[in-house]
Amino acid sequence: MSRYRRLFRILFLLLFAFGANSFLLIYRHPLLLAAALPAMLIPNVLAGFTDLKIPTLRLKCCNHGLECLLIFSASAVISVITQLLLLTNIASIGWKLWAFSALWAFITNAVFFWNGIISVYCTSSQLGVKHRVIGAICGPIPIAHLFALHSIIQIVRAELHLEVEKHCLNDSRRSLEICKTKYPILMVHGVFFRDSKAFNYWGRVPAQLIENGATLFYGEHQSALSIAQSAEELAARIRTLVEQEGCGKVNIIAHSKGGLDCRYALAHCGIAPYVASLTTINTPHKGCGFAEYLLEKTPQNVCDGLAATYNKAAAVLGDTSPDFMAAVRDLTAARCKAQMEHLAEPEGIFIQSVGSMLKGSAGGRFPLNFSQPLVGYFDGPNDGLVAAESFRWGENYRFLVPPGKRGISHGDMIDLNRENIPGFDVREFYVQLVADLKQRGL
């Protein structure tokens, strides 16, 4: 913490602690109310906003909430000690005045606490539903609320530290435009998702790439089709994009089934001349044994019902001809082997792949925390959906396993949950991946 920030926190703490414990002084000297009210209001309004390094309004509000909670924690301790000391002198004060003094301290501290907790609940992206619910449940429970508050403070503090650090890093290299590749980036989504402005499939990654100079486009294909059908749509998209932008080629970054769609498009749809590189992210190049098992064991009427429900919903969201079962069947090990095993790596195109591993079911978000042990039973180590041995393809392969017990899931690789993972900065990973493409002249 900077000296500047520490001084402001101490100043606000002293001001607020004075205001919260000044009832007896105000009672005996009413003119002191003119000093006590600003002492309580100034920290409530300005706490956290004094830090000039915080880059965005959301983070400023989040920092405001954090500072309020930190000041509240210290002020609450000071208030308890002060009221206990006053209690030892109850004979001269009287029970009535002491009760009003304690109530004044309780209410003023409560206002400051709610100021802080509402601010972080509304602006923190890392608390998630889990910690918000735990905080709400533990709030009325003595002792438990202290642990919940400590956990909330630690999560928000880590979030702010990372975001400020990332902002400073981007500022320091902005002029370098390390992600400004020769050819634009085409980001291709996986199955059961669509490109959307409301909820970006790639989370916070695109904004980070653009901030470092990248030019981005999206596949814009339907969410659920067979590999061959998706490949045709992607091929048409690439031809249109190259023609409209006059860019000659594109660098493709494809996640999950999107990698299979792109492989097929390169081999069968004549787009190899328009592609400079293909990077597949957690793509099941050898298929998913777990998917095969589910199709074999699930009754046909259940499969038909799921497919009809999904296709109807996808059509409402923009798909013109969704086919749930075609997409699922093409992800099985047998179908992938039949379609992908004999596809040669296209010449003149840089091909690389990336994979990751979720170390345990507790590390993933639903439904990957549920599927991880099941996929493990059939396919071994996996990312919650795809076996580790299925990721490798191309001349360059990276397998990501961060330190700790968590690991990296299938969804983590596209920042699906916007979660900061200890030991793995997904946004910086993509920045460096694209920076490497630039260094290769692509």
C-alpha cells in the first residue's frame, strides 16, 4: 500500500471513530455536532475514491467499498473498547446516557458497514454468487460474520490489486501494440454458444487483446451443427471477411469444437489460402469417450426431447437450423477418429494447440465440477469435458497446469466465469499467445 493511501485511511479512521463515539461529547457540548457530523460523512463519501491509481469507475466504487469495510473493522474495535471503558464509569455517566452512546456508535458503524458491503456486492466481479450468499447467511451469526467479512475483504483486495497491476502493465506497453498482428484475429466459439455482445463467449479476453493492439473478428456461426456444416459456415465467414477487410488472411483462435470445425474447413472447404495460423484451445481432437457413453446409455426418447428443446431455444436466439444431436454425435471418439484422423496438417499454416487440466471437481464451476470425475473415469485427466490426451495437435503444444489444487477447466480457458485464477492469468495468456503470432510475422 502506498504511503499516500495509508495516510488517508488512518485519517478517515480517526475521523469516523471520533464521530461514532462522540455522543457524550455532543450531549454535553451540542456545538460539537458541527464537527461530529462531517467526521462521519467525509469517510462515508470519500473513502477509497482518493486512490488515483484506480483506473475505472467500477473499480473506484469497489475500492470505496473495500476501504469502508477496512475502516469499519478498525472503527468497530475502537467503538467496542470505548463503550466498555465508558461502562466502567457507569456510576458517573448513568445507564441511560451510556445506552444512547452505545446505540449511536452501533448505528453509525452499521451505516458505514452497509455503505461498504453494498458497494463491493454491486461492483466486485470476483465475489461471485457463492461468497455473496455466504456473507448474507453469516451476517447475523456472531463469529461466523467475522470470517465471512475477512474472506470478502481478501477477495476484493486481491481483485483490485490485480486490476490495477494489469492497468499499469497495459499502460507501460501501449505504444508497443504487442498484439497488432499482420493478419486480424478470428475467434471461433465452441458448441452450444453463440457470439453475443450481451455476453461475450471469450469473457474479458477480447477487450484485453484490443487494448494491446489486436484487430478482432468472430466466427458468427450457429451454436449446434455437425462439424461439416459448421465448417461450411466458417469457410463462408472467412471468405467474406477477407474480401471485405482486404486483409488477405486471418489468424484463427478456436475453442473446443470450434477447433474441429476449423480443421475440417481447412481440409475440405478450400480456405487454406486465407488462413495464416490456427490455434486450437482445449479442442477434443480425439473426441470425447464420455460423450460416446452418454449417447449409448441415454434412452432415445430422452435424447429426442433434449434435442427438440435445445433446437427450439437456439432458434429463438438466432440459429437458423440448429441440430443438437448432430453436434453431440460429432464429438464422440468414434466420429472424431473417422473425420479427423486422416486430415493432414495444412502446409504453410502455423498450427498449434493448447490444453489444460482441472485437478479436482471442487475446482470447477457447475456443471464441470460434476462432469470432471465422470470424464476422468472414462478418459483420465481432463478439463471437466475433454481428456488431456485429446488436446495435442500441430507443431506447437502447450499443456497448462497451474500450481495449487484447482487447475484450469474447459470454461476457464475462455474466461467463461470471469474468474481470477491463482497462478493463471487467462487474459495475459491470450495477450502473450497473440504477441507470439506477431513475432512470427503472422
